[in-house]
Amino acid sequence: MKPIHMLMALAVMAIWGTNFAVSRQAVQEIQPLLLMAVRFSLVALVLVPFVKPPPRSQMRALLFYSISLGGVHFPLMLSGLTGVTASIASLIIQLQVPFASLLAAIFFKDKLGWRRALGMATSFGGVAVIAGQSQGQGDLLHMLLIAGAALAFAFSSIQLKWMGAIEPLQLNAYMALFAAPQLALLSLIAERDQLQQIMQASGQTWACLAYMALMSTIVAYMFWQPLVKQYEVNQTMPFLMLVPVFGVGSGVIWLGEPLHWSLIAGGLLVVAGIGIIIIRRPRFMFGRTTV
């Protein structure tokens, strides 16, 4: 891989990793469902006017994809972040990789083998270490919400496989277009004082929203997808293991989250397990590892 492309890959991992701390900061002022509704409205406003619509045959699949990702994954993820530190969230969400391998075995008859099974067990063991010794950085319920978000994201990866070839910007644009009203409706049902939160949000929170919509959802994909197309899977996927490194780092440095032994030990187990799974070359590429 060329040095410039390695720098691009590192930049993407940094964007996706720091997005956990950014999201954690944003949910302090805006409730999770409303936050994601605004985020995807911004993404749709920026992308849809300039992106060619996908084929009509893919529209139904895109709608169901938006339900898994926009209606399930993101609400669970952001709700979990209200009670869990960005550091812990960035590690637990990596369970999407072993979950995706399990779902691939179910839906595509992909043989797991003992090495990938070991990787899965190692990752789940790492999360157990983190959950058992969280020391006030998050309760079990919110951790389970993030684990549920990881499962929903893994299923959305299966849906992408079923959907077939689609341009990343098309995918993001129309997923956002379909997800925004779902999240707005869920917010109206489950949350309150939406207008007040929008009007009273600080400049920092709006900057976080801009980062989530523009940097994490648009710019990162514009950097990442050409690399995925140009290089082999075993050259690009190892970079994904850096996402939790940036996630933990940004949580500790920016938000002042404590770094204790169980987080380090559990995090190393999670990353090691993911590494084993990735080395075994799964049948499909995991799209992203962020919120």
C-alpha cells in the first residue's frame, strides 16, 4: 500500500474512532433519537441532491437496510452512549465483527473453523472483562444496548451482501433519507422537548453534529471506499482494528475518561479476537466500525 493511501486509511480510522467521543459529547445536550434524526437529515440534505438515485430494484432493500441501521442500530448505540463512556462503547461495538461472522455462517453457510471461533470467544471474553470491572463507567443495561447495536449492524452487513453492488455515496444518501423520518417519528414517540433542545444546543454540540454528519458519514467514506476497491481485503481490514484505539484515546484525552487495567486488558482481548477473525479472511467486508 502506498504511503499516501496508508495515511488516508489512518485518517479514516481516526475519524471513526474519535466519533465515539464526539457522539458521547453530543448526547449530553440532545436526546439520542433526535440527535440521529438531525444527523441523517443533514446527510440527506448534503448528498441526495448530488447523488444519482440507486436502481429501483434496490429501493426496497435500501428501505429495509435503513430500518436495521437507522431504526435499530443507531437508536441502540446512542441510547447506550448516554450511560457508557466513549472508551467502553468503542470496544463493545467491535462485537459486530464476531456477530457478522456468526450471521455469515447462518445465512451463507460460511464455515467458521476453530480459529475464527477462538477469535469470537476471545472478543466476547474481552467484553466480559470490561463489563465486570467497569468501575462506574457504565451499567450493564447500557452495555447490552451497545451489544445489541453491534448485532443490528452485523445484520445490516448481511443485508448489504444481499443488496449487491451499490455506490457508497448512494448508499449513505438514501439510507439517510429513509432513516431520518423513522428516527424523527421514534423521537416524537419516546422523547420530549425536541424544539427546546434544538434551540438551546450549544455551538459545541452543533459542531459535534457537523462532525458526525460530514466527517464520519461522508468524508470518511470518500477516503475509505477507493482503498477498499484498490487493495485486497487483507491489506485494508487490519486498519479497522485501530478504531477502538482512537476511540479509547479520544475518550481519555478529550473527555477525561479514566484508563484502568480492566479496560486495557479487555480492550486487548477484544482487538486480538477481531484480529484473529480478520486474518481468517471473512466472506464479506465489514462496512464500518463506528456510530
